[in-house]
Amino acid sequence: MEQILQLFIFIPLIGFFISFIFLNKQEKPISAVAYASVGLQLASVFIFIIYWIIQGAPVLDLKHFVFYKEGNIEIFLDFYFDRYTAVFALTGSLITFLVVIFSKYYLHRDEGYKRFFNTVLLFFFGFNVTVFAGNFETLFIGWEFLGITSFLLIAFYRDRYLPVKNALKTISLFQSSLLQNTRTVADLISSPFDKRGKKKDLIPFVFCLLFRIERLGICLMRLFAAEILAEKSERPRP
């Protein structure tokens, strides 16, 4: 059963790449790909949950791909499934399917029709990576996809001022919230030894801390630039 978990990651990703084949004016094929991807995901998750319950609802954990391994440090993709994953996966698939149905008619003849469905499918991919994440590495990957696609969806009408301003604020707050994950890093730095008295390897954690601080600085600069742009645009023109 564990091997099935990776299918819930690949289905929206494959739909995302297929949607690039069509032109913006080909609305029916674009919406059909989104329907098929999200609908297949919804049906697959629903059937899998029923089968999973019949089998006794065991906790599933799939170690998928190892990015880096040296000593006791191992960075890898891990997919996890329990009752919380089942609720979020089913609810998220249902809501995304309803959004796709509504957007097909709401964005009819819109110049960003293809761009919207591309972004929604990529957002759905990031959502599933986050929901099925079994470790922090996988969670961070999905969380970054969610942040980028949320920014693109909020700023969908990019020729308007307010959507772009709100998108900049969102991505800034989104990235700054990631610093909450550095509490463990602070504990490790303040205590260089574990409970057994062995010295901890702090290099990966310090690197992660510095990386997050750098990302926060960039987001604050974006927010400051958006505020300056707002002040200039609100000034009366001669």
C-alpha cells in the first residue's frame, strides 16, 4: 500500500506538464486536463481511503528518494499517510475540483486562462506534497511550492495594482512564518550536546537558520518596495 502514495504526488504534476501543450485560446483542452487531473486525484483518494479503512487503517510511511547521506545525516523524500492525511487529502481534492469547475466558466476568454490553470495544478501539486509529507525536508519542498503558487494566484491580474501589492504582502508574511521552524535550531545551538552527552552536528542547522534569515530579509525588502510604490501611486499627478 505504501507504493500507492507516490501516485497522489505524480497525478497533479503530470497534469501540470500536459497543460503546457495547449495554447491559451484552447480553453476546452486546458480545462479538460485540469478536470481529469483533479477529478482522478479525488476519485483515487476516495477509493484508497475506503480500501485503507477496510485494511484496518494502518499508518503508512514510504521512504522515496535520498538526496544526501553522510554519516548520521540523511536528507530524503518521505510520504506519510494516516487519518489526518486522509481528511486533508480528500477535502483539498474536493475543494480544488470545485474551483476548477467554477473557473472554467468564470475565466472564459480571459487572456490568462492557461496561466491560471497551470498555476492551480502546480498549487495542487504543492498541496499534496505538503499533506503527504513524512519529514521536514518533504514538508519544506511542498511549502515552497505553496508559497510561490499562492503569490502567483493572488497576483493573477498582474496589470492591477492591488492584487500585486497583496501578493507581495502575502509572500513576505509567508516566508517570515518559516522562521518559526528555527526554534529547534536555537535549542541545538544553545545546547551543543544531546541527552547522551554526544556532540551534535550543528552545520546543517546553522545553514538552515542563515538561509531562512536571508529569505526573510528579501521578503521585507519586497514589502518595503510595495509600500513605496503605493505612496508614489497615491500622490496627485500634475
